[in-house]
Amino acid sequence: MLIRLLQRAFGVDPEARPLPGPQPPDRGPFRRDFWRSPLRGPWLASLLSSALLPLIVICALTGFISHVAYDSELGGNSVTGGDGLLAPIYAALDWPAGWPWLYAVNQGLHMVSGLAAIPILLAKLWAVIPKLWERPALRSLAHALERASLTLLVGASLFVFFTGVLNIQIYYPFGFGFVTAHYYGAFIFVAALLFHVAVKLPDLAKAFRERGIVAPLREDRASTRSEPPESSESAPTAPHAPTISRRAFVGAVSLGSVGLGLMAAAQSIGGPLRPLGLLAPRGRYYGAGANDFQVNKTATAAGIKPAQTGTSWRLELEGERSLELSRDDLLGLPLSTQRLPIACVEGWSTTQTWTGVPLRDLGRLAGVEDADELFVQSLQKAVLGQTTLNNSQASDPRSLLALRVNGEDLSPDHGFPARIIVPALPGVHNTKWVRRLEFRRA
């Protein structure tokens, strides 16, 4: 009953009349008989929606969790310019050091579900495209509201998935910040999707009740018949003979979805799957040397000059007392070796063996036994050149100011002379080329 009321309230009303005034003539794609594929209809749209929804739910939830991992309420960590009404929620959810692969798994799921959803999303848009051209365009004010929600749903979905794919490639041809636009675009998309699901759920149930869930998949091409035109505006009024069965169509879409999901999983899991990571940025192979693994931004791209990282470099420690340490001083302190991953928002991850000074030991040197926050500043002159760690991250014994990787000194591209490595921390916050650590009490 509630869903029926929503349908009536928001314009899904078969008895709604056109708005007064002249209507444009039906021609080309505006005519229903222009769309003649016998595959289109409520059943195909419902099946694709059922496959798409869980992938979108996973992608949306892991995107939200990724934002939690940024600890945006801490100074220097916000990448969206503020969290608005959701700020209290993010402030209450501190991201733990905990399980080292937590962020890697989260982003892996985000990328796998997002890429796997793309072929299904495009197939769904193809299946319902006559609906987008229907005439009369505006039957009533309520119908106009429904079409506006569809515009938001289609536009936001294409925007979110398209910019997400570009981000995987670390390619930003647009003139706006990816993270902020992707983040707020996702909220528009999810809101429009919730409305769409609430309105269309009865249609989905009806389609499956009348035709079954898998029965049409048993039909070969010769047995494929168009659904009645009165069942939906996406069903053809003058269908062509089928050139492919619904089973083959769904199989092709499924193959594309599984293929893209596997590519995303390969760049996240690595190991023997790494050669399948065809979408991984900057190639799939990184060699066999100690420093031959994924780099998002090189020292040159970050504007780091060799003179800044040479013998004159000093680490500044700030706390109850201030001091400076050379790299030799740091190497003379008790060192710890940990095998930890770096996982980036683009979906790739890599696990290496790091050697360095535990951050909590450096805090003790600065006179702060258990810092509430640790502000990290890089030689890099950019917003990405700073981050703030929470208490659990700064105090975890595995959290390091890393000086070496896999038994060798860090390369310039991997943060020489020193970088941050923290379990489960987003890759962008594992700051490279560190020049200053400030241990703070609340």
C-alpha cells in the first residue's frame, strides 16, 4: 500500500493526463515503433536491476567506509571541503590501525563491484531507453517529477562510474577535484536510486510473477518472443525478429561483468592474478627489485628536488620538546621490520616489508608518551603533503617512519629519506618525503 501511494504521489500513474498545451509530433526515436528489439520489456529490465542493485549497494557502502578511513574531521585530512550534515557521523567513527589489510579489502570490493556493475548498468540503460524518449514527455506535474528523478539517476550513475574509471587510471581531464565530485555525485545517485527502487519494486515483482525469474533464460532464439506492448513502454509495439536470445544477451553481459570484476580484483590482490590487471595504472609489471612496486606520484611529479633529500635533510620532531634528527640518527635508533600493505583509493594494493622507527618511539623522544594525534608534514608542497593520524594509528607498534623497504633504502619515488607506513591506512595518508612530525595531546 505504501509503495502504491508513492507511485501515485510521484507520478507513476497510468491514468495521468498530459499537461495542457501543444505536444511535439512523434518522430524518430520519439515513436514507440522506432524501438523494435523483442528483448526489451519488464522482465529483462527487472533481471538486470536485480543483478545491478547488490553491486551498487556494495560499491556505495565501501565508498562511504573509504571516506570514514580518511578521518576527515582531523586537521588536514578532509578532501571534500567538509562533510556537512554527516560530519558528526564521521567524527564518531575513528578508523583503526587494526587489521593491516582492512583498507585494501574495502577498496578492492569497491573497485570490483563498481567495475562489475558497468556492463550491467549499460545493458539496463539499453533495455529501458525507449522510456527516456517517451511521448508525451510530460503527462502531468507528477510525471515531470518522475522524469526529473530518472534524469538524476541516469546522469549521476554515468558520472560516478565514468569518473571512477578515469581515477583508476589516475587521469583527470576534467577541471574539478575528483574526490569531491565523485563523493557528492554518489549521494545524488544513491538518493535517486532509492526513489527509483521504491517506485519500481511492484513492477519488478509483477514481471517475475508473470514470467518467472529464470524461465525466459531457457528459451533459445527461435522461441524468443516480445513481451506485450501494454506491459511497459519499453516493450516494442512492432518488434523485429530476434537476432539473439535473452539467454545469450544476459550471458554476454555477465561475461563482461565478470571480466571487468576480475581485472579489478587482479590489481587489488596481485600475486598470480597481477597479469590480469589490465586496468592497473602505469602497467602491470614492476620488476623484481626492492623498490619495484606501484608508485602513484614520483618524486619529480611531486616537485621533490635531490638537494632537499640529501645529507642536509633533518626530521623535525615536535611535542613536549623539539629536536631534529638526521637519517643516520634515525638508523641508529631501535628499528622495527613489518610486512604491511599500501592500498590506494584507485583500488590497487601492494604488500612490502618495511624497516623503520616505530612512530610511538619517536613520540617518546618528543616527550609525548601517548599522542592523541600525530600531524605529519612532507617536503611536498601540496595538500597531499600533510596528514593527521589518530591515536590508534600513531600508537600502534607496527606504525613506522620507514627508512628501508625489502632490505634496501627507499628510492626517491617511494619517499626517501623517510615515509609513513601505518596498518590499514589509505595510501594517500602514508605520507612520503616526511620532514616534520608533531605529536599532539587533546
